[in-house]
Amino acid sequence: MEKSIAVVGAGYWGKNLVRNFSQLGVLKTVCDAEPLTREQIAKDYPEVEVAGNFNSVLADADIQGVVIAAPAAQHFQLTRATLLAGKHAFVEKPLSLTYEEGEVLVRLSADCGRTLFVGHILNYHPAVIRLKEMINEGSIGRMQYIYARRLSLGKIRREENILWSFAPHDISIILGLVGEEPVYVDSVGSNFLHARIADVTMTNLKFPSGIGAHIFVSWLNPFKEQRLVIVGSEGMLVFDDTLPREEKLVLYPHTINWKDGAPVPVKADSQAIDLTSVWEEPLKAECRSFLAAIETGQPPITSGEEGLRVLRILEISQRSLEEKEKAADQIWLAPVPPSASSFFAHPSAVIDDGVSIGEGTKIWHFSHVMKGASIGEKCNIGQNVVVSPEVTIGNGVKIQNNVSVYEGVTLEDDVFCGPSMVFTNVYNPRSPIPRMKEVRSTLVRKGASLGANCTIVCGNTVGQYAFVGAGAVVKKDVPDYAMVAGNPARIKGWMCVCGNRIDFHGHEGKCRECGKAYRLEKDGEEGSLSAFPVE
């Protein structure tokens, strides 16, 4: 095939598609909205055309296939435009954000006579291909149970939750292995970084044949785990994509025998399935499959119809998550509110149902604590303070008058918020454009002090015992014990736990008041300084 492929979006994942289609000798154009990305692509691939306008890609008669690696929210519009332009479409997962939109794309693909290819990459992984062959050969007997775990620390998204970001791969594989549509789908999740975006989910599936499956996904795991386990009547297969290729697929010929009416496990030696001789980078194999679908007109494994089946499970799972959140709200609102004797609230203060307020906390005139907020023990909430839904405030926190603690803000123990200081939670607000799904979290660590009228721009962390001067504008993370001031806030010195300045001579220093010793060390690639107490 001549150079006839365009890649739209050359960011986090798109750059890998650019590399593979270039290596296959078919890449003609890369389109990206970011000037710096286009500049880098031009340097790395001087033989490739670079564009900033998607319409120019559609207008190019030499381009047969368009590969869409843009944010998920753009998948439907870009894919629809590609098909209407008479070009074949390869769209990264998910196919779209709703089943209804997915149906439109599948029908349009059929009407236009063009391939609609969905980027469910694991279907092209040599380990998954061999795994399917072994199941079909009867290596583990009858399939009974499947579970998948896809965990890592990041990449954390705000345009989609962990279910939509991680689970499509495993849903696709499980549907392909079982060959049936589930009769039962249930999903439960937890939100930690953002009140409305799940960071961890567990999805359970049951199929007509009796096979069960569950999928556990999280982007808050200390290490990467990508594991698929298939349990059969005569053995088990484990696919672990974090291991070397000769260890990625392992057969465990364990069985369960029955003795005197009781099940007895019978273990056997595991057998690693060496994939070296058949190995090909899964993404390259996926790209080859797209090119083959264009040339032959035969539907690929990950066709639009297959993507639609995955989308159906995602949408049902999302509804299940949302229904449980509503039910949880109803359950949590039922108990008796915190005992009025355990904390003090001025008669003019408004305390919504469903809040948690610790013993000894005081809430003063005209303040409002909203549903879902949590305030620790022995806090002092001044006049005209708003504590928004899902905000967490630790113990011993003091918030002076006229402060709004917005959703997405977390204050650890002993934080001080000066009068009229400002938190934000949306980086680029516009009045007519709802952006609460784009809330950026702000964390203020233990013992930090925020001076009067200072502003903490959302998405940043103020380190423990840091000191933000009055009127400062914090636009990036503040190290532990740092004293910052100005607009933008810059480090002007270092502060002790006791609230007094530390005098440094070189990298060693002591608090001028209490005498506590500290040390300065370089931190991170940029060599920024951080202070550490010396025990």
C-alpha cells in the first residue's frame, strides 16, 4: 500500500501510532492541533506531511484511512466526518461515549462501504491469540470463570473515568473469549481524586452459559498490573503483560477432583508458553490488521460492531455506577445528623444533611457546610465560610472569615486559611460552559499556612508546614516548609514547624526560635530545593 494513512492526534498514545504506521511505510500525514507537537513530528518524521487542520486531511484524495487518537469526547464527530468523507476510520477506544452514537457510526460505515476499526489492541497481542487457540484446543477444558486486573499509577484523566479509560480492553477480550452477550452486568466504584469521576471500579459479568467474569481497574495503584486469568474445568491460563515475552502466558494444569462429596484441588507444574517465535509488537499487528481490512474489504476482529458490543457493556456499567451513587446518597442521609452537643454551630450557620463534623469544632456566623463535606475535630470555621460538597477538612484546621473551600480542595490537619484567601477548582472557567467535570484537585498538606487574600490556583499542592504570604498567587506546587510570596509566588525562604524562619548556612539550617535543625536538598530532575527536618 502506498502512503495513504493519516494519524489525527500525536499526543500520549497517538505518537505510537505515528511510529508504527511510519515503520510500515504508509504514513502520509500527521494532524495535531498543538504547534509544539507538529514541530516535533516534523523533526522526527521529515518525510511526513504535518497539518493543523483536520479538514485538510479529509480533503486529501490520496488519504484512504484516517487513524483517530484524539480525546474520547471527539471520537464521534471525527469518525463521523471521516466516514462521510469516504475514508476508512481507525478510532481508538472507546468507539464513542454513548451507545447511540456508536450505532450511528456503525450504520454510517455500512452505508458508506468503509471500514470502521476500533483500537482494542489486546486482540492483536500474540499472547491473547495463542491463549484463544489453547482454549479452542481444549487445553483448560470448559471455561468457567475469567477475571482481569488492569492497575497502575496514572495516566489519570478528567475527560473520562477509569471504567472508560482502562476497562474497554478487558471487556473486548472477555466478550471475544466467551462468544456471548452477558445477561447480568453490575459495576461498583469509588471516587477519591474528584467527586464525580471514578478512580477505581469493579465490574461483574454473568453469561448465559454460566461463565462468570469480573474486571478490576484502577489508576491509583503503586505498581503496574495487567493480568488476565481464565479458569477452566481442566486447567487455568494466566496472561501477565508486565512480564517478559517468554513468561507472559502460563498454563497451570490444576484441576479440582471430588472426594467423598468434597472438592479437592490437585496442583500441577506450570508451563510457560514461549511466544518468542511468533512475537510481534501488538500495536504493529493492530496497524497491519487495519491496512489489511482496507485492502481486502473484510471486517477486522475489532470491527465497529465489536466496538459497539463493548460500548453497550460500558454504558450499562456506567449506569450501574451512577445508580449506586444515588442509592448511597440516600443511605448516608438517613442516619441522625451529628449530635449538636459534639460541635458548635452559630444559629445563622447552615449545616446540610449528610455532613460529618468532628467533636469540638466551631462554625460561626453565616457559614454554610454543604452535603457530603467532612470536617475533623477541633476546627474553627469563621464567618461567611462555604465548605462545598465532598470537601475534606482535617483536624485542628482554622479557616478565617470570607473563605470558600470549593469542591476538589482537601485540607489536612492543622492548616490555617487566612481571611479572604481564595481557592479555585476550574482552571479555565467560562460562565456558559459547564466544567465541573474538569475540576482540578488542590491539596494543602499538614500544618501549612495560607496568608490573607492569597490565591491557590487549582491543581497544585501546598507542602506541609509551607507558608504562603498574604496576597501571593500560587501557580505551582509549593515544597514542604517553603515560604512563598508574590505573583506568581516564589520561594523567599523557609519556615519551621513552629512558624518562624529557618536560617540556612549552605544546606544546613536551624530555626531562629526553637532551634530545630533542617537540611536543604535538591529534589527532582530540575534540582529544585526542598527542606527536610533533621531528627
